[in-house]
Amino acid sequence: MFGTKSAEQNISFAHDPLETLIAEIAEGNKAAVSTLYEETKTAVYGFALSILKNASDAEDVLQETYVRIWSTADTYNPLGKPMAWVLTIAKNLSFSILRERSKTTDIPEESWLAFQAEGPAASTEDRMVLNSAMRMLSDEERQIIILHAVSGLKHIEIARLLDLPLPTVLSKYSRARKKLQNTLKEGN
């Protein structure tokens, strides 16, 4: 656990820059929280939005995720999966909100447009195609695509995070990719 080692030991065991940041947070480095936020906010927000389907709630989860990281960083066990740990916090907070409010509405188009605006490399046309394609995906397909493409998680990590069997994640990912490819073909 980070809380039982010195900062130098924590950093030497970290294999991932995010693990290094979590170790620094565990030692009380407030600047590390800001850096972690900048590095992961798009993935955390997108994941929360895919669960909650409400931009305001997703923003609340985004903020609360980093508050929780600040207060629990010393409990993180560096196993090379810091992004999965961060997203598990966001998932738990999201499900807590769902239990409290029982929201099941669709994601408004403006929420997806705001989420897509985070990716500055995408052109306006790319965003339009992505928006059109995202509307064609089921909630689980959308979550899996976001977790894999935005967060860079492996399919096995996504399966654990979403409590789904690996073959289900793989088939939903494949199906979603085909839908996205068909949308791109239709757009040309």
C-alpha cells in the first residue's frame, strides 16, 4: 500500500505514470491530483455519462471521483492498473446516483457533443459522424467503446469493470465496431 512506503519507494515501484501520480497523491501532493485530473478527466466523464445518461450527474461523478482519489489514494495497491482503479471509483459513484435517483433517460445529443469536444484532434465532420454512430450503439456497446478507445483499457479489464463475461465484451465490441464502420461507409 502506498501509505506504508516513502514517496521514493512508491515512485520506484510505479510502472505507469498514473501510478506515480497516485503515489504522489497518497503522500499529499495536491498538484498530482490536478495532473491526474487532466490526464483522465475525459475517460472518467465519458464513462460516467455512459452509465448515468445525464451530463449534470456525470459532472458530479467526475468531481467526486477525484475527491475520493484524494482521500483514498493511500489504499491503492499498485498492480499496474491505475486507470481501472479510477474508473471503478467512478462506476461505484455512478451506480450510487442511479440507485438514489433511478434515472433511465437517453443521453441528450448536446451531452455527447460536449464530450466529443474534449477530443481536439477530431474535425467537425468526424464529430458529426461519431455522434451519429454513438446514437446507433446500445448503452453497453457505447460503454465498451469508450472504455477501450478513450481509456485504453483491455477487454479483460472492461469485462471486470462492467461485471460482464469476456466473450460478451468481445462480441459487443465487435458488433459496435461494425456499426461504426457501416456509419463511416454511409458517410462517404
